[in-house]
Amino acid sequence: MASSLATMPWLLARSPEVSARARAARSHDEMCAALQHGLSGADLTILARRIGALSDSPWQPMTVGLAGSCTTQLLAPALVASAYRHRLNLNLREAAFGQIMQTVGDPGFLAGLDGLILHLDARHLPGLNAALGASHREAVQTVEAMLAHLEEFSGFVILNTVTAGPVPLFGNLDRAVESSGACEIAAFNAELARLCRGSSRLRLFDQAGVASLWGLADWHDARLYHTAKLPFSPEALPFAADRLAALLASQVGLARKCLVLDLDNTLWGGVIGDDGLDGIVLGQGHAAGEAHLAVQRLAKDLAARGIILAVCSKNDERVALSAFESHPEMLLKREDIACFVANWQNKADNLREIARRLNIGVDALAFLDDNPAERGLVRDLLPEVQVIEVGDDPALYPMHVALSGAFESVAFTEDDRSRTSSYAADVSRATERASAQSLSNYLRSLDMVLDMQPFGAVDVPRIAQLINKSNQFNLTTRRYSEDVVARIAQRPDLIHLSFRLNDRFGPSGLIAVIIGKVTGRSA
Amino acid sequence: MQDFVNQVQSILRDVLNQDTLVISAETTAKDVKAWDSIAHIHIMLAIEEHFRIRFSTAEVTGLRNIGHLVTVIQRKLST
């Protein structure tokens, strides 16, 4: 019945004491501390009520509607509590059971919502509720009909991929028979992903992926579907709710931007200061060495998709760098790391320094370190940092980083691809600035060129990303979804300009946006 | 029987967050505050986890009172 993900091992463990503290939590800080742990569905339900009663939460508020074809009443409180873990103060407006079509056609329900979750189920989508003679086209048409009602809805819409039950009609052949339930569900899910890819406000909750991670046979509970129309086993609720909460948080730019990596026993086995360059365990032919390589591979892949990498190590800087420069098995190179900090100071201070040098908030950091003492120190001194819990087996580190939700994303833009190099260039600029004789000399030496354009269709995701992620420098603090940005570009009564900056260190990408309304002309 | 009733009482206290709840073999769901259909699911799952048993579809909602529940638990534990 239980999946190995039931304990959510990238979070701190649950114990009777932890559960009691979670249930007694009344303040924002107490709730955040409790949510660092993997909590049960019952714990989350109680926390959700307390969250609703908080009057002074510093977390960003969000109001979202939830309508589903199965029972959503267990998902709702788990989602509210899990959202709080991802720094979102979620207010859910629940539709009555099985009322998706009524909900999308109800302007009264939709008024004031930032977004709407339509919780789909294969058993309730025409065309998919058959083991043979299934047709994904009918199901897609049903979803398109739902979306047609939502054309005037200004918020985001979350749709989920669906799962077949653990009842293969043929066995292995289900995958090969077109019009089998399994094939048609896969086709429906692919169509859904395509719909979401082409839209600036449709977001995909990959429930099929979540169920697969959990284990499909454990995900489904036929008894509880028959008894209470529960879409999946309540044991999977804390995990599923956390995955959906991460999506909601990333929708408003709350995902982390930077992964800070420890070195010893994280990126390689052993302690380089003691074991020397030749003594660290890294590389092919050695099980632990392969495991550490996989950690490096994940970090490199994260950098390729726009996550900034930093190093924070208790080591002599030269010794730490020697691995990056000389060890033949190192996958990560020095230039993959936007900010490299190796010294003997405490890691909380170093993390603050890393955030400062990268010019991002401390709350944009996620931290991976094999040492529980270091993790504990950072949790205590810098609660804004997301500390990923791990055990002592590096083979599991990549999964913990990935499932932590730290780097959940709703878009993948050109600027994301080149982010590490642009942050590294920033660190170069900072070094240059420190050695320049005056600010004006420094600025002149950069040879900056600013290119100004009206909004182009291809820039819409980046423009929306900038508007939603900027805080201090969003002067009106208005947030616009991609959909709204695309519409702004079409309006003749509005001025819309985007600015790209280049200097001798490289491109900074699209860094500024102006939107204005023409109210009249001066003579 | 009473030992099992006490264990079920602990579980109910935990799931329903009612530290002072007292039940007997005659208690039904209707007698207990906040034991609605959603809480019932949480309770049955907690009982399954605690005793390492599994209720059938019919048993999940077909039990008359705590005494009946305990009888079913005991039967499952003895097989």
C-alpha cells in the first residue's frame, strides 16, 4: 500500500512529536517550521484550517478555484497546506462534486479568481472510460468545450494528465492496440500537453507522472473510488498536493533560482583536503563514484535549463578548485559555477554572500549538502533558504533535488538557456567594478548598448516572467499573465517597449519593460 | 475487546484531533463530533495502517459501530 515516496524523504522526517507540533502551530513561523517536515494528510488538514485563520501572513496570497469530476474534498486542505510550504497563501474556492461544466460556465464562481484547477479523471471523460474502443478525440473535445467557456476568464487554468487504472485488458499488448484504454489515455495526455504548450495561460499538472513516480498500483484505490469517488489513494495526497502546490508557486515566480552545492561527499566521495585530488571518489568503475557523477550530471542539466549553480564548501579555495581544474572525471567545470565560495567561514554567512554576489534574494537559493550539521545550521540561521533533506547515500540525491519542487517551472525561455553564463558575466562585471577607479569610468568601460523594441510575440514569455518575478523594480507592482501581455502587444492605445542590454562582457538579455497608456497629445 | 476499543479510541483522538474523546463498543459515527464521510476515510486508513490490515469495499462503510469494527479487526488479525 505504501510507496517509498510516502515519507517525502527530501523533507525532514515525521514523528509523533513533529505531528503534535504541526497540529499546535498557530503562527506563520511555527507553520513554516512544521512544513519543513513530511506531514500526514490528517496533519495537513488541520494546518490548512489554521492557515485560513492567519491574518498576517507574509506569503503571497492567491485565490484559486477547484472543480473536479471526482471528490476533491480531501485534496483541498492538503493543497492549501502544501502551498504554504512553497510560500503561497492559498485560498481555495471549491465547486460542488462533479460540477466542472457548470463551474466553467459560472461567472459568479469565476469572479476574482487568480486561477482555476480543473481536476480531470479518465473515468469521467467520454471516450476514455473504456478498455476497448476508446477514443481520445472525444475526451479532447470535452476539454476544448470546457476551455471555450473560459475564453473570457483572465486567470490561469490548470489541467491534469490522467491515469488508467491498474487493470490492463491485454497485458503487454495494451500499448500496441490502438483504441485500447491505455493507448488512448496516452494519446489524450500528449494532446493535453500540446494544448498547454501552445497557450500562455494553460498549465499542465502532470498527475500521470506523479502517479507513475508514486507507483500506479499504490496510487489507485478501487475501494475508495467505489465508496467515496476518491480519484486516488489518500495516502498519496501529501505527495500529489506538494507537486501541484509547486506548480502553483512557480506560476507566480516563487520557485528557486540557484542551487548551492557542497563539495565533499556531495559532488565527490571523500574530503579533498584530507584525501587529496587522487583520493576523492569520483568516476566510472566505482559505484559511489558513479553516484556522485550523477549528482554532477543533474547539476549540469539544471544549469542547461536556466538554474544558476553556486558552490559553498568548507575548504581551502585552491584545494577545492583543483578538482574542477585538474580531476579527469569531473563533469562540472569551473565555468559552470556562477559563484564559487570555498573558505572556513560558516555556511549561512557564505550563502548570504553568494546571494549578494549573484544579486538575487537569499530566498532564491536551494542548498544541497550531505552534512546534517550544515543543513541544520542553515535551516536555523537562514530559514529563507530551501534546504533539501538527504540521507548519506548520494545515489538518491538527484531524486531528492528534483522532487523537492525547488526548481519547478512553467516556461523554458531562451534567456533560461543562457542564464549561468550571464550570471557568471555579472560576477565578472562586479570584479571589474571593484577595480575601476570611478563609477563613471566603469560604466563607460562596459560599452553598453541598449536595444529598444515593441513587444514581439517571441518575447511574451520572458516579458511576463520579468513582470511576475520582479519585486522592487516592478514600479506599479502589477502582475500580468502571458495572456495579458500578448493582448497588450495588440492594442494601439498602449505603448509597449522591451529593452535588451549588451555590453563587452556579453548579453544581459531582455531586462526592462515599459507599458504605458496614451491619454492625449501635447501640442 | 476493551484493549482494541482503547486502540481505536487513540486513533480516533489523533485523526479527529479530539484529545478527550471517549468511545465504547456501542459508539457509532453519528455519536462523534466531526466524524463525517471525509473523516471516515481518514479513520479507516489510519486503522488499516495501525493494525496492518486491509478493509474490503463492503467493510469500509458497512460497519455498524465500534464493537462491530473491533470484531472485524480481530478476525483479520487472526487469519
